Amino acid sequence: MAADQRIVIENCAIATVDADDTEYASGYLVIAGNRIEAVGAGSAPEGLENVVRRIDATGHLVTPGLINTHHHFYQWITRGLATDHNLFNWLVALYPTWARIDEPMVYAAARGSLAMMARGGVTTAMDHHYVYPRGSGDLSGAIIRAAHETGVRFTLARGSMDRSEKDGGLPPDFAVETLEGALTATEETVKEHHDASFDAMTQVAVAPCSPFSVSTELLRQGAELARSLGVRLHTHGSETVEEEKFCHELFGMGPTDYFESTGWLGEDVWMAHCVHMNDSDIAAFARTKTGVAHCPSSNARLAAGIARVPDMLRAGVPVGLGVDGTASNESGELHTELRNALLINRLGAHREAALNARQALRLGTHGGAQVLGRAAETGSLEAGKLADLVLWKLDTLAHASIADPVTALVFGAAAPVTASFVNGRQIVEDGRLLTVDEDAVARSTRDEAQRLARIAAQG
């Protein structure tokens, strides 16, 4: 849509998720080009020029688009396996299969992961891809191509592993890269694909996988590389008690101290999970503004534990939500994480005071924008920000009797998405993607999952 063309959305409840949590029981929003031009109470201003479309959004809640801060797209084609394992045993069971992925598999899996998220209200996605078997093709390019076709804003966290089984790590030897190879490939990916502009659709982060699968030198040099290139840093941290034990045995310190010793705390860093954090760890994250991707469904699926999200938020740690890989969160949707973040945290020490509906929505929107370093551009509905937003239909049987729309969205069943806009472009209408053929995506993911299973069975 041209910069001077406008879309007007009216007669809807609006949760802006701005700094003041401004909400309108009945309001309007104006999109001009790829930006939000105005948002407010009542009817849209008279005399707007070049209005190409008006949407009567009666019965809807408009929110910022959901932002996913941690995922592994390739796992879409290994869903439903190792369903009764903890994280460590799950990794041991699945790494031999994952080590046999190739470019067509990764492309199909990325399309499936992205389609499922986008049709459920995600407008900004990320993928932490760290499995690059030798001779597997252009995996990073395939993932970025899938995101472009789906139409979502996207961050590729270019992962890497150089600690294999022979070095005491978990992944098979042929599934890892050398230190030099990983750093070179990561730098090439950043230079080829990263866009630092305000309205960038594709960005790249430097993302060695985890202490289990990465050498200290890859962590240290990866951080130096990211900062020399001006991009963000991402990894897994403090996910399990086994990781805590591993770090103490190998490095003589806990995960947070180890990460700090390698340059991996800072406002340009975000880590996935952070389940097993003590008071000192949380204080270190707050002091350095290191972000957290909270993945409640995956943490429960793999029996990792309950992250101390209320304590992190109270300390000032930036926190967003993550789907995590769909081999440990088979639904692949971020909307379910709003509800699960709220419910699971109420099982923790803070009980019913842990999180409320608006805090959960903030985690999935503004909090996600913070940890991806894009809070100036997206994550809230404010004039001048990018037009990434969702219209949730709340007047059906599933939600109509819940008076408060934010409560309906977070506590209720998954709300239908009537429309989702990314960069001012509509990508979902009445729960269906406008950018790709969902049925074709489903067929290709099934075919590639079956092909991978056959290859893995052959050893």
C-alpha cells in the first residue's frame, strides 16, 4: 500500500499495550502505508484522504501483533516424538534424526511453522536454527525465503554447534561445524541478509546453541562477532538442572556466571528459557538488561520447571514469549503461550498474584519487541510505529459472555483472527492465510516428515 493510502479500522475495542496500557472500549485505528497514523477513542477523524478501505470491527479487539522470541522451525517435521522424555533424554533421542535434515526439509518445516503462527496472530517471528549438517544445502536461505513468502517480520538467529559427542557434547559428530566454519558462515549470513532499517522485514542474530553443544571459544568469539557487526545475540540458558550441574562440573561456575565470563550478558542479548535462575542470576540479568524468551508450554512438555517470570519482571528484566521448537510444543501457536504463561506461573510461588491478563498480553507483544531489539518500531499500537496488528473476533460463542476483551483473549479459548496486518499488508483473513496455500504447506510438511523418518530409520 502506498504511503499516502489509508485503511481505517473502527468500532472496536483496542488494547494499545503502550507505556500507559492505554485501552479504548470503542475506538479506531488508521493505517497509512506501513505505519500506524492514528489510534484513539470513538470514531475516526472526518476528512481523511485516500482511504482505500474501511473495516467495521464491531465485536473485535485490536492488539499489536504477537511476537515470537524463540523457535526452531525445523522441528515441525519431528512433532509427536519422544513425548515422555525430559530435555536431556529428548535431545539424545532426536539429535540423530535432526542431523539428517536437508534444505527441502528445512524449507517445508519453516513454512509449516510460520503458517501456523501467522494464522494465529503472530506478526513477528524468529527462528533459532543451529543444525547445519555437512552438504545439507542453504538452510538459512531456505528459512528466510519461507518467512518472506509468508509475509511476517522475521529474525533469523543463525545458530551453530562445535561441541559434538567426541568432545563431550550431545549432537552427532557430523552435525556440527568447526569453530572457524561456524563463525565464517554466521558472518556471511549477517552480511547477506541483515537489514538494520526501521521497517526491516529480515534481521539476523548471532546464536551459538547452548553450553551443551558449543565451545567456550565459539561463545566468546561469537559475541565479539555480533558486536562488531552490530547485531543481537541469542542462545539457550539455565533451562534445566542438568545444565546447572554441567556448567559447574566443566567450568566451575553456574550458567549465568559462565555466560557473563564469555561476554554473553548485555542489552543486546536474549536467552531462551532461563528456568533455573536464583536471585543473583536475576539481578545480573536486570543489571545488564539481558532479555529472556519465556517458553511455558515447552518447559512443561519437557518437565524443565517453572521460570520465575514475576520475579524477573519485578526486577526489570525484559521478557517475551516463545513457542520453542514444535518437537516440544506440538501446537506451534503463540496465542496459547499467553494463556499458559499466566496459568503455569500461578502454580509457582506467587500463586494467583503471579501474572494477570494484561501482563500476559504485554509479554506476547511489547515484551517480545524489547528482547528482539525492536520496541521502537513495533510491539504496541502507537502513531509512527509499524502497522503490525491483529483483529481478534470476540463476539462468538467462545467469548461473547466475557465482558472484558483482554480477559477474553488471554483466559478464553483461542480467539479467531479476522485480520492480521504486517507492515500495513493484510496476511490473514477470517483465520486463513492470504500469502500461501495452507493445504499445500500441510502436504509438503507431511511428505518431508515421512522422508526424514525413512532416512533416519536407515541410519
